[in-house]
Amino acid sequence: MSHFKFTCLAILPLFFFGACKQTTSSNSSIENQNAVNADSVLIDTTTDSSTEITENEAFVLTEENAIDFFFEYQKNLKTTRVKLTTSMGNFTVQLYDNVPYHKANFIYLTKKGYFDNTMFHRVVKDFIIQGGNADNVETAQKRREIGRYLLPPDTRKGYKHHRGTISMPSSEIDNPHMLASPYEFFIVVTKPGSYHLDGDFTPFGKVINGMDVVDKINQQPVDTGDWPMQNIYILKAEIIE
């Protein structure tokens, strides 16, 4: 994996998740074609999870409760499709039923409105587009309210990183087990796929409509840190019943 540094675009209070612009070192222009940038979410491991949630308090996900929550949440999910409306067009993803935690996480965040007004903040031509982050206070506030947690990898279901696959990046923090960062995702553009990612990242769905929009996003001009020169917004993510 390449080593990445992060240049924050906005200075937020410490209890916010930083929305940071991701850049690579000058000698990694070739390496970044073969790796997926880690998420910029910072996990506060000092949070006291022993405090019970009362009826008057909002539910907040933590490292301690996230797996149990999504295990129960996924039991009653009947939908597997999510439509993303972007500033460059629409596309639809089909989520895999047998990757339950990642599927449940994506649907939960969609229903919470998390992805609305976030961006495709990293675009690597002929490789991936990566979304779910933004350099604004609104996105940091949403992350703070939803919670701080990671998801375990689920790479043994036989899914590969074919073109059109939606997958989840791993966290930038000390993370030998490649735990997945829940707020971001990437979509493979490579033909026929980027199979060197198999085993390190968790595919949890695929684009079933609008791959031309994904390709259009992937062809936009970017700066040296793979951030699009013109902001590309996810205007809305919505469940298709």
C-alpha cells in the first residue's frame, strides 16, 4: 500500500471528523493506480461507551455497538438498490445480500441522509472514483451525530473488484486488520477490473445502471492529489424499493 498524507481543507473542532483533502507524495503517481486511499475519518478511542442511551438521547454508533446494531438492522432489510443523483447524472447500485454489515451500513447512512451533499473527492483516471467525503462543516456534523466506528472486512464471499464494483476503503489509522471506513466508498472503473484489490477491500455491490455517469466522473480533470478541479456532488442518495 502507498503511504498517503492528508491536507485538511477546513479546520474544525476536535470532536468533528475532519473532512480532509487527500494527497499523495510526489513519487507515488504510479503507486496510486494500485491502491485505494484510506478514509480520513479519525476514530476517538477514548469515548466512554458505558453511558446508556436514554429515550431522550439520539442513538450514536460506536466501536462497541456497531456490529450488534447492524446485525439486527440487516435482518429486516428488503431493499438492495440505492440510486445516487450526482451533479453529473444518476446511477444505481445493487447491494449484495450476503455482505450484511456493509449492505446495512450503506442503507442506514442513505436513510440518514448522510451522503446527500457529499462529494466524489478522489478520482483516479481509469482506476476508481471515491465518494462520501466533503470539506464542509455539514458533513463533519453528520459524522459526529451518526457515530465513530469501523466495519470488519468481509472478503471471502467470492466477489471480485470487477468494473462497476462498489467497495469500501480501509481506515487510515493503525489498522492491520484492514477494517473498513464506513462513510466512504469507491467504484472500480478499470476494464475488466482491479483485481489486485481483492482480499484487501470489501466489495458490497455493483453499478447496475448509469455506468456511463461513473465513467464521466472518472474523466474529470483533477489536481495533484486526485481531487477533482470542479466539485462533483452527490446531491441525493435514495432507496429504491
